[in-house]
Amino acid sequence: MDIASLKAIIASFIDFFDYFSLPDYLLLTSGFLVLLLLLLLFIALRSYPVVAFVVFLAGLILLFLSPLIYQVLMEDIIRKTEITLKFNHKMHYDDTYFIEGSLVNKGIIKFRGCVISVNFIPKGVKKLQSLRYEVKPIHRHLQVYKNPLNIDEQLDFKILIPSPNTKVLYYLNTKGSCY
């Protein structure tokens, strides 16, 4: 491994950690400390096997549910956003898609920027395939807005996206998230 590749790896980690804010670090640290506390409590209660097993089981359940708990706390409380779409369809006389809407900060922290994600899902597919395309879309367009967004402030956006395949009609699944 040479110095250039090491610098590239460090730069990618710095870019990744730039999306974390103080509430992210506090939530992740507190979750780690709770798991550590349950592990120490399990070790301290070895002489009581039933209680130690319950503490170990609670720690194991918390370990596996921690990504879900983190996601719910961040999306529904700390970084809550409300997106309103005025137009989210294909243009009538052109092979482009137009999205117009607004994003409102309903969370408890100020955002440094927002990302609007548009997933293209083919029209007329079965419900199971539609769920598959929502998780892994055929085409995804990301629009990044780096302007700060205070609490209860609104960001208006307009996005014009060329069609990835002009022979297929798509349903647009548009979401917004902020960091």
C-alpha cells in the first residue's frame, strides 16, 4: 500500500464522517455505553444465572435492534423532515421528468444540507417487483443542496431529470433527507 492510496482511503473516511453531526455521535456513543454497561452487569451477576441470562439476552436484543432504534430516533425525532411535492411526473412533450416541491425542517437541530433522492420505478410492474425496485431502483438521481436549513425553515427545489430509458414509463419515488 503506497502513500497515495492511503491518502485516498483517509479522504473517503473523512467524507463519510462529514455527514455525521454531534447528535449522531452522541446517540452512537450512548448506545455503545449502554451495551458496555449491560456486558459489565452480565459479568457482575454471574453468580445469579437467571438474572445474568436475562441481562445478556437484553443486551443481545439491544445489539441487534440498535440500527433500527438509531434510524427511528434520527428520522422521526432529531432529523425529522416533511416533504411536499407539487409536481412529480414526466413532462408531456419531452422525455424528461420534472420534480417540484419543498422540504421543511421539523427536527430539533439545524441542518447543514439536504439530499433529494429520486428513484425510478417502472410503471405496470407487480407489487412485489415494485417493492424490490424501491429498495434497489433501476435508476436513482440524487440532488444535493448544501445550504443550511434552520428549524421550521423551508427549502424549495426544482429538479429536471432526463429519462434513463425513453421506451419505459416510470413512477417516481421522491424522498428527502438532511444532514
